[in-house]
Amino acid sequence: MDGDEKALDAISDRIQGMSARFMGLLEADLERHFAQEAKTIWEAFGLFCREELEVEPEKLAAVWMGPLWMRLRSTKRRLRAPRSTLSA
């Protein structure tokens, strides 16, 4: 391998490393964004349930969604947790 090929390989390796770091940051940013969106939707759903239907959102969700309810409860606990545990 001559000097030009080595230089191109070094540049390519550096670009790949930077790209991987950027994608990691982007993924973490998206995860935080979607966690916040889920929290906002749940809060709006809760407000609607309490004010318009006079029922707790957990009760309505449990009846309406059945088996999916356990997953929602887990997600709700994670949304209440400190930001560092959102990706757990």
C-alpha cells in the first residue's frame, strides 16, 4: 500500500468513526424526543379522561387495551424516572 492509499484509509477510518459517534448522539436525541412525546401524549390522555370522562386514565387504558396495559405501565414508570434511566 502506498502513501496515498494509507492516507485515504486513514481519512476513511476517521470519517467512519465520526459518523458512528454522530449516529449515537442522534439516536440518544431521538430517544429523548420520543420519550418526551410519549409523556406529553399520556398527560393529555390523562387530562381528558379525568375531566371529560371522570375516570382515571389507567382504568380506561386497562379496559380498552387489555394485554398491552402491562407494557404501558412499565413505560409510564420509566417516564417518571430520572432522564438517565429512559434508555433502560
